[in-house]
Amino acid sequence: MRQLPDSKTSAKSAPESLLTKFSIPINNGALRKTFTDLRVLNLVNYTYIDSVSIDPYMSRQQHYEFQEWWNKQRENHGNELLFNDKSETPNFLAVELGSAVGNHDLTVDKERTRSARQIKHVWLLKLIQVASSLAYVTTGFVSIVKTVNRRIGADSPSERLSYRFERRFYRVIKVFLVIFVLLLVFELLAYFRGWHFSPPTVRRAADLVEYVYAHWLGIRANYLAPPLQSLTNVCILLFLVQSVDRLLLVLGCFWIKFKRIKPVAEFEYSSDSGDVNVEDYPMVLVQIPMCNEREVYQQSISAVCIQDWPRERMLVQILDDSDDTTVQALIKAEVSRWQHRGVHIVYRHRLVRTGYKAGNLKSAMSCDYVKDYEFVAIFDADFQPAPDFLKKTIPHFKGNDELALVQTRWCFVNKDENLLTRLQNINLTFHFEVEQQVNGVFINFFGFNGTAGVWRIKALEDCGGWLERTTVEDMDIAVRAHLGGWKFIYLNDVKCMCELPESYAAYKKQQHRWHSGPMQLFRLCFMDIIRSKMSFLKKANLIFLFFLLRKLILPFYSFTLFCIILPLTMFLPEAQLPAWVVCYVPGIMSVLNILPAPRSFPFIVPYLLFENTMSVTKFNAMISGLFKLGSSYEWVVTKKLGRSSESDLLAFAETEEETPIHRSSSESALSDPRKKRKNRLFRKELALAFILLTASLRSLLSAQGIHFYFLLFQGVTFLVVGLDLIGEQVS
């Protein structure tokens, strides 16, 4: 590169001294583009710049003279400037650059250096992003693990998996999960190697993996599949027997509807209260056992105290087992309020709370004044009988000295609250509409539901009274009364309002108690049934239908068939489970179950899947009750929210008395916004969800359509339930 001219050189001669071989058109845009990399001349600012550095000897005066010269040339020639008069091209500016090739190489080297540096920075940024992403994922995973442990371990001591059998049961499920995952990995490897289409043999095995897989094929075909197929056949047989029983119950219900068969009382009480003969009304004792029922105690007490029955012929016992002194004070205040209104009502609180509900009822029946009463009506704390409840039930005892129990139907104020309550409504509607009604009409025996029923006190005393030996004291006393020759009546048209549990945790504990208690009772009273004086048919009905088929076989085959055998058959294809067992027969049974509640037909598929999901809880409860394991004697009060409607009760009470009923604490559960809590996690349901989803992937490899969809949807249902996404999460 040539040096800049001496500072003494005039501005006019400076351009001429820099004539070059390289020339470009006089165009500002082109000059900017061309000199961007070379940085030789900036025509906009009229500044003369060296390609490398500015001459340190160039003074401000020289720069000013150059600008003056340049402006004069523009005035004379306009936009077309000519620095070299000898040039044959008048419209070009010639600038001498020295070596053009050297300059080009320097620019290329700079671009290469800059490109390498930029690539390095880009990769560094990417590494930083990857590191931050890994840190974010790790932090999230650790947070999830901590949350899982906290939500699993956040239960009260009575709710934890602290029982030996339940811990072992969960470990067995985890072992199955690990086995299924390993088998799935093995089968995926075999699938991608094409062994599903041409199974390898031990003699032709090319490597160790192929040799092991060939041995596995022989083991599962000769040793594992035959016993699994035998167990499958047994479960299918039990499934068919239970389906036939369900079909016969539905046919019996249709026959009752067709013939319009229903119990008829010998007389009816008049609804006119003007001419009432008190002697026509027997003495009735009404009992309301409760324990820490803050949300609903006021509703049940109000419903009972406004019964259309002579007050001198009725006594209300509030049997409070609450250990919360605040709740005790509230219940005492409510009892005192009704006492001032003239209602015969007493408050009882046990100091020694043994035997749960059975112990509470037994203690109340030991009072001296009970001998003056002929009948006892029992209501749980969330039940609200209609004002004419006693007038519709007591007349059936008249002239029927063998009648021990009149059971009424439950109806639910919150059946449409969420999906969980809708599914419960389907189950309980079938239970009352079909099971209870058919057994009451054709056998005169059914299990007492523990509430919304009226007992003859003489029958209770004859069969030994309330016993504390099981958690299903209602079924216990019903079986003993049946063995004693007493008869039962079920009134399907008399309904009593109550509330369904809205959270899965509360529903799960309720179902655990309802399915472990019958097995305790069966173990205790089996010999009593054998030695009883009943006919052979009644003994067979009580043992095989009432206990074994509906209380033991149903949860056994539901869990074993759909949660264990079906996934195993995906990995042991030599054992076959027909599609009609997986899909068609369960679908027909679900239709039969949902017939008494036709408005619930849109929920038929969730109902089928949810019933299979609940089979793990029912199976666990059944085994623990049968063998006295784990939490079979655990009693947890079902959580209520106080959703029952009180408008009819208040209206009726205000017409009877001038002083209106004042609502206090239990109304707060209705008016105040409920606090949401975090979802709990249920480990057994989550483990079974992953087992079923793993089996669904294996069935996809075998192109088993029905099995795949059933396993997929059932696994998703287990996952939803295990994450506590069904029902309300209420603190």
C-alpha cells in the first residue's frame, strides 16, 4: 500500500497522486458497498482514509483543504467527477490500491477468522442452553419427587400404608411392574430383530440375546402359559356365574315392575292433624349416631325433630361420639334449642368410645327408658328423612309380628356434583332398585343399610343386639335376625335424602370398610349358618349368593382377570383371553347396571372402567377382612360437606312454629367457599396404571385391537384415579 502524500502537498494534487489501476463508477451506494471491507474512502463524509490506518501527520488544515477542493470539483462537474484527464473513461474514479490480490487475501483471512470465532461463540451459547435446560429438568424432577413423597406421606397415621399386608400388597404390584417393563424391553428388541415373525430356535441362535429369547419362548410355552390359562378359565367361569346372577336380578326387577308388586300396609295414617288419636301412634325411638359431624349435624337433627308424629310418642337420641369439644358444644346447643321448642330430644356422649357405631348404638339401647318404646328408627348424620317418614314405615309393622325391619331407599342430593358422584349413583341405584327390592320381595331378606330404616326393638333384643365384632354392624344384625326367622320389607317408594362422598379418598375408605366387613362377618357366622334351622335353599342363598358370589367372587375375579391376567396374556400369548370376555360381556353387564338410572347412559364407558379401577381397593379389603389382615378393623368416618338442601325442612318447621329456625355452624359449610387442597397420590393405582399401559404397548406389537384399546383406556383410568383427578379435592 502506498503511503499518504506529504502534508505539504496541496489538496488539488492529492487525488492525482493517488491514481490507480482500479476504477469504479461514481455512485454513492456502490462506493459504500465496495469500500465496506477495504475502508478506503467515505464519500458521504468526504473523508480520505487509508485501508489500514489514518496518517498521523495529516493535520486538520490539510483535511479542510481537501474538502474545499472536493466541493469545488463537484460544482464544476456535478455528479461526474474526473481525476485523471488522460483516462479514456470519463465517468470513473481511479484510485491506486497497490496490490489488489494481497488486499483480497487479507479480507478473506479476516472473514475466516471472524467466522471461526462466531461458530465458537454459537457453540458456547448452545452448550450454555443445554446446561441450563438440564439444570431446569433436574430441578423439576427433584421437585416432583419431593412433591410425590410429601403427598403420599401427608396422610394421618390412620391413613398411611402402615399396615403389613397393604405394604406387601403394594410390593407385589411393584414386582409385577418391574417384570412387565423388563419383558416389554425384551419384546421390543425381539420385534425390531424380526423374531415375532420368524421365532428363533436354540440350535440356530446367532448370538447370546437370540439364544436367551429362544429359551424364553420355550419356558413361557411349556411352563408359564398352562397355569395362567387354567387360572384364566376359572376366572371366566366365575365371571359368567356372576353375570348370570346379575341377569336374574334384573329379570326379577322387571317382573316386579310388570306385576306392580310392592309391600302394602294394613292401614295408613291420615294426613289431617285435626282429628288425631294418640293411642294409634306407637312409641318410636329415633337415634342419630354421629362423630365430629360439624357440617351436617344441624340438618339431620332438624329433619328428625320436624317429623309428623305426636311429640309425646317420640324420643330423639343424639348419640355424639365426637372427640372435638367445639363440635360437642355446637351439638349440645342445637339439642337445647329444640328442647325449648317442645321436642323430646336428649344428648348422649360416651366417655369410652369403643366399638365405633355399634358400640354407640349398644350403649344407647341400654338406657332404662328404651323398654317403653316399640320401634327404633336409625339415621346417619347426613340423612334427612321427609316429615312423613314414620307415617309411611310404621304402618307396615301393624298385623305383621314376624317383621323385624323396614328399609327405605336412599336418594342423593349431590349425585350430579362431579363424575365420581355420578358413578356412585349408578352403583347405588342398582343396589336399591334391583338387589334390595328383588331380595325383599322374593326372599324377605337383604342386608340392612345401617340407616334410613326402622327396627322392631323386640327383634333387636331377640338376635342379641348390636355387636362390636365387625365394621359392618348393620349387616351383622341383619344376618342374625334372618337366622332367627325374622322377615324384612324394603320400600322402594319411600326415599330418604343423603349425601355421597365427593372425594376419591373418602369414597375409597368407605368401600374398604364395606368390603372388608362382610368377609369378617362371613368368617364369624359361617358355622352359625350351617347349624341354623333355616331351609337348605335359604342357607345356600345366604352362603353362596349373599356372601361368596357378591362379596368375595366379584372383587376377586374383577381384579385378577382385568388387572393381572389380561396384562400377562399380552406377554404370554400362548394363554388366550377371548375378546368377548374383555369387551362384550362387561359391556352388557354395564348396560344392565345402568338401566335403573337411564339418565346416566352417557357415562357407561367411564362406569365400566372405574369399576375395574375400584377392584384393587375391593380386592385388598376382601383379602384383609377374610384373613384378619392389615386395616380390616379400621373405621374412618366418611367425610361429608353438608350439601343437603334444607329449604323444605325450614319451610315446614317455620309453619309449625312462630320462631324461625336459626342456622349456624353447619350452614357455613354451604355458604363459605371451600378451600381447595392439593391432589393426593395413590401408589397402588399408579403402579397398576403403568402395568396396564406397558401391556397395551405389548398388545400393539401383536396388533390385538380390542385388547390394546381396553388396556390403554383402563390404564389411563387408573392413572387419572391414582393422580386424584376424579372427584373433588376438598380440605
